[in-house]
Amino acid sequence: MGPSTAFFPLPTVLIGTGTVEESDVTAVAWMTVATATPPSFAIALRDSRRSLEQIRATGELTVNLPNRDLVAETDYCGLVSGRNAEKAKVAGLVLEQGAKVTAPIVTGCKYSFECKVTAEYPLGEYALVIAEIVETQADEDALTEHGQLDIGKIAPLVYCGGLREYREIGQKVADAYKVGRPLLADE
Ligand SMILES: Cc1cc2nc3c(=O)[nH]c(=O)nc-3n(C[C@H](O)[C@H](O)[C@H](O)COP(=O)(O)O)c2cc1C
């Protein structure tokens, strides 16, 4: 079928940049955790993005996980540039300064990461931004009774590239690093 970026699932996140007063909130799907030490994301942003301009100016960003309640607002933040609209205001998103960064957190998201940029690599028409995670924030109601992240309550949107669809995470299938163990015996 030829070279294609129709790859799924991908995350659907809102990247918060700038400050609460002069913010940009941008929908991004081409991103992943890149390293655990130091804990870092790799995020691909097209050169033309205003969010990238703000990231370069401040060296900071937040990564916020919206759920189905914010799907229209999230999509809007992927349709319009912050150069042409005050996206947070139009979408009714409430922003709050991070605890360890001045970049804005999207409070309607139940789980957010605060990041500081450590590297940037040019990649075609994109910049691959490496951002170290310096803090995380989760709503009380996104945690289990044992204080752990509850994926069912966070209910992050996933993006299906190529199909251009937002979906939700399905059922748990098995425990990772465990379900394959019986096969170790056959090595
Ligand atoms: C679901 C979705 C995912 C997106 N993922 C990315 C991405 O990974 N990288 C990127 O540069 N743009 C991505 N975009 C496009 C930007 O969000 C869009 O161009 C936005 O208007 C940029 O805003 P800005 O100029 O304020 O940064 C995505 C859009 C949508 C709807």
C-alpha cells in the first residue's frame, strides 16, 4: 500500500505552551514517551506551528490528556492556529500555571505532565522536540482507592491516524511482562 502514516493507535494530547495569559493549546498525536531516564517525551511538531514558536521561546510545555468530554474542544485546538485565535478562550478551556513550569495546564484534563525541553532535532518539515517530564498532576477522581492512576477514569482519547478518528481505550487483555512468562520455560 506504499509509504503511509496511517498508524494507530496514537495518543491524543493537548500541548499547553506559553503562559496562562498568553497561551496556546494544540492538539498533537505524533508523540510518545522516548526515555525513562531522564523521563522524556519525543513530540513531532511541524515547523509552522505557533506552539513550537512558544516552546522555543520558553523551553517549556505541558502534555494534557483529554477524554471524550473535551473531544470537540480538542479537535478545535487542532484545526486553528494560536496565531489566529485565543484557542483556550474560544474553547472554554480553563488554564492554570503548572507547579514546576510556567506553561499552562488544561484543568479539564484529568492527567497532565509538566515538561522542560532538553533537545530539538530537525526532521523534514518537523521538529522533534525532546521534553523532560519534571512533574505530573492527576485529579483526585482519576485515582484508584490505592492512589494509583485509574485508566478507566482518565479515559484518554486515542487517535487513529489515516482514519482520522478519535476512539477510547478498550478492555484490558492481559498483564504486561507477565502473560508471556510461561514461554520463558521453553527457551
Ligand atoms: C488529532 C490531531 C492531531 C494532531 N497532531 C499533530 C502533531 O502531532 N504535530 C503537529 O505539528 N500538528 C498536529 N496537528 C495539527 C495542529 O494541532 C494544528 O495545525 C494546530 O492548528 C496548530 O496550532 P498552533 O499553530 O497554534 O501550534 C494535529 C491535529 C489534530 C486534529
